[in-house]
Amino acid sequence: SGHFAYIDITGNNNQASLKQSGNNEKTFFGVVGGASNVFDVTQTGTGSHYFDISLTGNSNNVTGLQKDSASHKATVNLINMGGANTVTLTQQGSTVQSINITQACANLSGCSVTVTQGNP
């Protein structure tokens, strides 16, 4: 089955890593924006996974893992309004998992979200 990724990075010192493997469709979009942003997304297993990310500003960090047999969906939009955002997201198991995260961080120390959905 088809895997699709669209990544559009603007700015300096951004780091990206994406791995799509396994049967069924894996879809990822991207778009980063500022400088010194980091994302690492892995989509694996037999589920049809969808991940849409959008980082705006500097020094944001997203780590995402979608795995196993269910079709998981995640949308993460981060805006640095004075503080960097960190999101760690795991979607796993045989039950469909879906989440939409929007975070605008104005805390100079940064903001953080950690989400684990499903059983391994």
C-alpha cells in the first residue's frame, strides 16, 4: 500500500526524521516554519496512519509514534509565542486512536505535552 510524505521546512538548523513502514497507507504532511525545530515521526505496522504536523516559531520539538494494526490519526499544531513547545505522542494498539493538539506557548521556560493512547 502507498506511503505519502510532504515536508516543507523554512528556516535554519531544523532537524527532521520520518520513517514509514508496514502494510496499508501511511500519510504525513509536515510544514515547519522557524529555526531550530525538531521532529521525529515513525509510522509502522498494518494500520493506516495519518499524521499532520505544523510547527511555527523556533525551537519546537515533536516526537510521534503510530504503530500496530489500528488506523491512528494525529494533528499537532504548535506556535511559539515566547516559549518553545515539546510534544511526545504515542498511538498504538488494535483500537483506533485519534487526537488533535494545538498549543501556543507564551511561557519563556517552554510548554510540554505527553500523550500515550492505546495498549501496546
